[in-house]
Amino acid sequence: MSLRTRIATIVATVVAVFVLLGAAGLAFMYSGVYDVSASSRDIPIVAKLLHGTYEASLHRHAGADVAPGDLLSFENIRAGARMYDASCALCHGAPDRPLSAVGQGIQPAAPSLLSASRRNKPELMFWTIKHGVNMTAMPSFGKTQSDEALWQVAAFIFAERGVSKDKYDLLVHGDDQVGSTAVSLKSPTPQTGKD
Ligand code: HEC
């Protein structure tokens, strides 16, 4: 066999293998064998592939956005708490509250962002909150919210890991005066109104 014929055979074999793999993939897809229901957990290999892809993507893409200098101010944390309660708690949970029907129904389930063992590095979490996570229920909030609002909610989940129900409720519902004294975070001197 000449060198030319040999190369032609190798190329033809490689092409044939790819065509066969593609056909097998399509056959698998259209056969409907794969169970897409969200009522049971993903099989471990799929869960690992999805989560591993997310983690690698996060570490590659996140970190370019610069956090505001006053990231952890009381005002930011409280505004973030309010946004969290309105838009995130249904999936990510809130202290001592049963998870919503949405949160219980999604697969993969959302992590408990307020549990004490979380790290929630703001620069990383900001990216996820802004862009969302494809193929999961995590929405892209950058489509509708300002970066400022997203940094605030990132500040809240970072500063308040392990938050108690009482403090959570105060941050979300307390008025300015009650909130700033009760949560003992740095905040501007309260106005006395007597000067
Ligand atoms: C409809 C459900 C849903 C809502 C609403 C939602 N999330 Fe998520 N979120 C998820 C899911 C599911 C994941 C896990 C994605 C995965 O498996 O990679 C996630 C992941 C995240 C992560 C990444 C955690 C990590 O360990 O890397 C952050 C941060 C986050 N969400 C923040 C928020 C914030 C802040 C809000 C509200 C502004 C919010 N999410 C609203 C479902 C939701």
C-alpha cells in the first residue's frame, strides 16, 4: 500500500468513526431512553458532569468585576436581604421557613446559600447571580437588575451566612432605625433630630 493510500484509509476511518458516534448520539436522543423528569435526582455521572462544568466555568469567567469599595456597608447588606427575600429565598431558602413548592421541585436543587458552612465569595457569586447557570433553574438576574443591586445581594449572602431567623426578619422587615441598631453592623451615626 502506498503512503497516500494509507493516509486516505486513516482519514476515511476517522471520518466513519465520527459519523457513527454522531448517529449513535442522535439515536440515543430520539429514542427517548434518557429520563429528563425533574421528579427524581440526576444520575450521579450527569450530576457530576453538570456541576463540574459549572465550577470550571465559574472559575474561568468570574472575578473580572470589581466589587464596590463599600460592599459590606449596612445599607448594602440590608438592601441585599430585601432582594434575597423577594427573589431568591423561594429556591435558596430562608432560616426556619419551609422551602417553597418551586424550591422543592427543581432539579438540581438550589444550595442553601445562608447555611453557616458556605463561603459565598462575593466576586464569584456576583458572576453567577448576574449570568445564571444554564441547564439549571438559576436565572440570570443581570438581564433585569443593576450591578449595584447584584453586589448588594452578593454582600448579603457573604456577610450573613448562618444568619438567625430573628436577624433575617429584622434585615428584611425592620425599619431603618431598628435594623441598624439591632444587627450591630457598621452604619452611619443615627440621626437624633435634635440639632
Ligand atoms: C428558580 C430557582 C432559583 C432562584 C429564584 C434563584 N436561584 Fe440561585 N441557584 C438555583 C440553582 C438550581 C442553583 C444551582 C446551580 C447548579 O447546580 O450549578 C443556583 C445557584 C446559585 C448560586 C451559586 C452557588 C454556588 O455554590 O456556586 C448563587 C450565588 C445563587 N444561586 C444566588 C442566587 C440569588 C442571589 C438569587 C436571587 C437574586 C437566586 N440565586 C435565585 C436556583 C435559583
